[in-house]
Amino acid sequence: MRQNVRAVGLRAEGKRRGRYAIGPVRALRNPEGHERVPAFRPIPVLTAITASQYAMNARTLSLDHLVVAARTLDEGAQFVADTLGAELVPGGAHPLMRTHNRLLDLGGGAYLEVIAIDPEAEAAAGAASASSSGAATPPRARLFALDDPATHARLARGPYLAHWVVRVERPKSLVRWQSQYPERIAPVVPMTRGGFAWSLSVPDDGAFPSRQGAGDGIVPTLIQWDTPLYPAARLPETGLRLKSLTGCHPCADDVQAQLDWLGVSHLIRLEATAGEPALAAEIEIGLSGETRTLK
């Protein structure tokens, strides 16, 4: 009995890497009945996720927000205003990560976050460390690679679209999912800001999520909101609509494999590049039909 294995929206591992399993040999005969060279039927080696698994994940995953990184919130807000012609609204501080943000509605339950290191939290952490007796516990690394010297060098050239975050809808539990696949999903960290509470997958070193060493902001962070309402539900409407999200990465095969496994390939288009990893979001401006690119 032949078993059919289908993958919806996934790429075949064999096709991406040029490796194939060899199927049954079928002898070919010419009109005279003499056997010719056997024909081999290549069977792509599929990634380890079936159509039903992908569909199940896709039903519980949606784009939560885009992340623009900036040295300061003012720089980030000006960048967004110049690009999209829209003003952000105040967000708040993230005490654990010592960051703060401003927000912008993107419609459809998604929003844009400008995030930067919070100088007040930085000063408070320094003062607490100086006044404490004995060995002080160093603060944990900030999320989204904000402590990485490479990020600092990139931000010196200006704010940019650095990352994206995918929302895990209940009844699927992000904590349980991560505990089942700790090699695939970063540790889950509880976070708060004002009246909001959520769980976020953040590597211990604060780096971007990755697989086989490839991520660089293109593999998304996972979030699950622990409060009934989340920011997108409370932001004032702007008329902006996210049309598409595209990622480019020099190790596109490895990144695509992780996107497939997570079940988020329907949310982003991935392209190979010889340059730096990058994200680009096409955003519709009001009813005019005009589209602008945020990157």
C-alpha cells in the first residue's frame, strides 16, 4: 500500500538542497521488448511536518506586531513618521528588559512597535548596582539583540525594521509548546507593561530567535497575551494596513525550514540574498491605495 505524505505551503527538503531519495526501479522496454536503462523516480525528502500539523499550527498563529529598533524613541518615531506619515502613541516601559516603546495601529489585529533602550531604567540599574553590597546580580540581556554590538552599529545608521512577533492564540499554550520543543523555541519569559501581561520567547542571551545559527530577525519571536485585551485592540485606528511582509536571508533554506516547522510561512515571504538579512513591510496608506515600504 502506498502512503501519501503531503505538505501544504512547505518546501521539500530534497528540492531545496538537491538531495533526493530513490524510489522504486521500473524497467523500461523498447518496442522490441529489450530492457533499457532503469528509470529512477526521485522522491523529495519532506521536512518533518505533515499537512495536518502545519494547518493546526497555522490556525493558532497570527502576526502580532512588527518591531522597529531605534537608539531612542524620538529617532524611531521620526523614522516612522517620515516613512508612513503617521504619529505613534505612547506605549510604556518594560522593567525586566529595561526598554520602552511607542505604538502604531496597522489594522487587522496587528500593530507596529518602536523599541529602544530605556535610559531611565539604565540609570536606575547602574545606581542599584553601585549601592548594593557584595556581588550584584547582572541584569538579564535585553530582547531583540539590543545589547549586541552589531545591533548598535546598525542603529548608528538609523532606525530600521528589525523583527516581527507572532501571536500564539489559545487554547494552544506557548509555555507547553516550548517545553515540548526546547531546541526549537527559546525560553518563555513573563513580561508586563502597565496593565498588560504576556509571555514571550526570548533566548537567554537576548539574541534573535534562530535555527542552525540562522535567524537575524527573520525567524519570529512568539508571544502569548495573558490579559484579555492586547495593544492592537486599544490603539486608535490609523487607516494603515499591512499588505505583505518579506524577509531576505543568506541562509534562506535553514530559515525557511524553521518557518515551516513553526507554521508561519503563510505570514511572510522569504527570499535568498547574498547581502545582509533584512525585513521589508508593504503598508497601504488609508483609502488612497498608495503603498509604502518600511524596512
